[in-house]
Amino acid sequence: MAYAAFRSIGAYVPSKILSNEDLSKMVDTTDDWITKRTGIKERHIAAENEFTSDMGVKAAQKAIERSGIDKSQIDMVVCATISPDYFCMPSTATVISTKLGLKNITAFDISAACTGFVYILSIAKAFIEAGMKKNVLIIGAEKLSAITDYSDRGTCILFGDGAGAAIISVTDNKDEAIIDIHTGADGEFADLLMTPNGGSGSAHDSLEQEAGSCFMQMKGNETFKVAVKTLTKDVVEILQDNNIQSSEVKHFVPHQANLRIIKAVGDALKLQDEQVVLTVEKYGNTSGASIPMAINDIYESGKLKAGELMLLDAFGGGLTWGSALVPFSPLK
């Protein structure tokens, strides 16, 4: 039987840093106010001529190099992003594929906001287990600075840019396999976090109005409450469904949106501090790039070892959510 294995990880962050102190000069806020409410101290911002695809390519190159497979063996590329290079087409995945020199393979984007990486992980798993693909490159990449209103204190303090990528490959060894993935969505809460204009569902009264409402808008308090409840329920269910205790999870890798949300979910699961992966302080919320960037951090710091179990957990606009039980299964 074919199984899907999480072979490698890679990430990229732009060099420019936007600190809380910098933001305090742009909007009515302070470092103390941001830190207490979010846990964020700084975020990275892409250069003006640096696109989502450029960051995705750099993350992908690391993941490919670390995977132990040749680039020519990749037969599908899937990108999760809400800040694509182009509004409708071509997909950022096809742009990334071209920049990597990958031709005549399946390539497409998905839009699941901050849950994007968990969604594309489930897609890669399904394609591999169905026997349709063997080596899938999945990428979460975001240039959220391009859709952030830097006059809106409620959102501009949260978001940053970056990319993360992984290689998911076929294996016949069940011990290496991704154990389970849960995904879900509920459009009734769509207005809690959205970009309300720019698509066919909204009127374009003027270019100025259209541009302004293409920025992200969020109802922060309501989103926080739904996020904590939904994330906790989802991770409890995936552990129960697979008869796994939270103590067996080596690395809990949540979406890095807000330290208070992460702490609430961790406390509900009775996780120890050393189990919880935190990068929100230095990257902020990078949406679909958040989880792979966090995995890359523990990989590069030497904390992630072969065979160790990761529990991924994410929640985002849509509203979407997802969780995954993933052993790290490198070839080398």
C-alpha cells in the first residue's frame, strides 16, 4: 500500500524587519500594547520587487535540497496563498514551478488562508495514497504586506511575510506515514476575517474604494473566541480518533497567529512548554506560511529529529481549520 511521508522542510524570510517600535510611529500603538495582546515583537517584510513566488522558490529550494530526491522526480506543486502574484491567473504554483525549472507537471494554488498548509498537506497525502503522484512539493507563501492596511491598528500589527515548503513522498513503510489529517470550514463566519472587495461578488464603485477594501479586515475579539474553541475541539478529536495521548506529541506546531490563542489551546491539551513550538514573536502571522516556517525553525535549531511526532493545528479566514498528526520522516 502507498503511504505519504513528510520528507523535508525549508523556509525563507525577507531581510527587512518591521518592529513594534517601527509600528508605533505609524499608528497609535506601543510595543507593550502589541506584545501583551499578541506576543509579537517583530515581523519580516518583503522588498517591493520581491513577490510571493520568489519567497516560495527560495523555501522550495531548501526543501528539495534536504529531501534526498532529485528535482526531476517532483510530479506536483501545490501552493497555499492568499497573496498570490496575480489576482486570478496564472497560479503562483505555476510561477514557482517555472522558476524552479519544473515543466509538464501538475501545479495549482488553493485558498484556505491560515489553514492553507494543512489543506495542501491533505491534498498531497490524498494524491500519493491514490497512486496518482509520488513526490509532491507543497508551499505556503505569503506577501501579506501587500494586502495589509498600515493605517489599521487592528490588523497591521499582526501580519508579516515569508514562505515555507515541504516534500511529501510515497513510501511503503507505514511507520513513516502521515497518520491523519482533519480539515473543516464554516462560511457562516466568513465576515470575521476577509478581504471584502476585488472579486466578482462585490461592486467596483471606484478604483480608490476597490483598493481600500482589498486589504484584510478582521473582527478581532470574535475571531479570537471562535479560534480557541474550534482549535481545541479539533486537536482533541484528532488525538482521540487515533488513540494518541498528548504526551506522545513531541512537537505541537500551531498556526502562529496570537500567543494567547496558542497558550489557551496548549493549556487545554495539558501540553508542556517544551512541546509547543513558538515563532510568533519574531515572524508574526504569516498565514499559510506560518506552520512550515515554524517547522523549519525547529529543524534548523536541531530540535526536530527523524521519527518524532508533530501535531499541526491551524485556523484561518473562511473560516477554515485543520489539524494533522505527522511523523518527521527524512530520507537522510
